[in-house]
Amino acid sequence: MIPIDAKAAADIAIAAATSTVENSDRLGLTWSLRMATVVDNSVASNTIIIVDGDSEQSSAVSMIGPVVLSGRVYVITVPPGGNFIVGFVGNFGTLSGAYVIDNARLTGGGTWNGAGFNSIPGCSAVSFTKLYESTMTNIEIDLQITMYTSAVSMVPILGVYDSFDATDHDLAGGLLFVNINTPHTVRASGIITGLDAGARTFTPRWRVALGAGNLTTDSNCFRILKIRETPA
């Protein structure tokens, strides 16, 4: 299947919805556009929804591709019982935004001076469930870590290890340390593409890009990790 962007998908959905409405009018059928909540998306061809104002579940055909569980959608209902999902309530960026922000004091500390990635001592991992396939969304990472060094002119690089596909991902950003044994906050961010839907665990990692001393953390250091699913 050739992937299409969100705007193209929306254009196709609008055209399909317009055709449905026109055919309904031509046949003398009534139709209505209402909002609904997705309660089961396990079968792509038969999405289960609850239309606003109803207490019973209904089946619907999605004309806009995969929809997220508990997501809000627009539904055209054409009697005697055809429901067609034709759009998201709000915009795609809002709906796709599985989002986690996790702040934590480090539980311990340690050092690292290698050029390869290593897990940051005392720095807990964060779980995240990606809702959409790789052609629809990316993952945006923002990581901040308090650390200090034993030598000046050291440059650390931050990253995250993704448990789902066992891969380290570099994040852009860093800090040139000019003072030794002085805590500084190092911040880095990046967009990771090509990730399939599913549950993942992201572990903060570090490596030395420049310098001969040690990167160090202790239990007085903090970690902020933000993970957001964004439209591709």
C-alpha cells in the first residue's frame, strides 16, 4: 500500500463522504452527521462506536483509515443502519498525540566515559504506547538530564534506547562543559521515524562525544523525559 499524508487522507474522506451524501439524496434517503467515540478498533473493517446521545454500541466503516481507541470521530449515518466514519473531531495532530511527560529524581548515580551509548545510572525508563503505524505518525523525544563532569571541555550526547526494536536513537543537542564537578542540565531532542504501533519502553542513554573525563550523575540529579506521537 502506498502511504498518503494526512491532508490527502482528509481529501479522500471528504470526497467519499460527499459521494455518500449525494447518493443518499438521489435515492431519497435521509442522513445525519454526528460525533461518536471509538470503543473497539481491533477489526479494521468493523469499527465499534458509541454515537453521542446513544447508549448502545454500533458498527461503522472507517473511510479515513485506522482510528484510535477512545478517539472522537465524525460519523455519517445513512438508514437503515450504515455508519461511516468520515473525520476526526479536532485535528489529526491532536488525536494522534499519545503523550507522556515523566519527571523524576535519579534513584542513584554513576559515571561513564565511553564513546558508545550506555544507560544513565539511576535514571528510570518510561513506557509509551504508540497508537498509529509508521506511515501515519512519528515519535518526538525531548530529554533533559542533570549531570556534571570531571574534566572541562567535555561534550555528552544523549539518546534513548527503544525496547521494541532494540535500537539506540541519537538526540540532537548537548552542552560543552567549562566547569568541573558543577551540575548542569543537558537537553536534547529529536524525531524518530519509521516506528510501528505498539508498546515501547524508552531508556535514557548517554555517551561521550568529546573529552577525556567522566560524565557523572547522583541522587541529586533530575531527569525530564517527554514523549509525543506526532503526524508524519
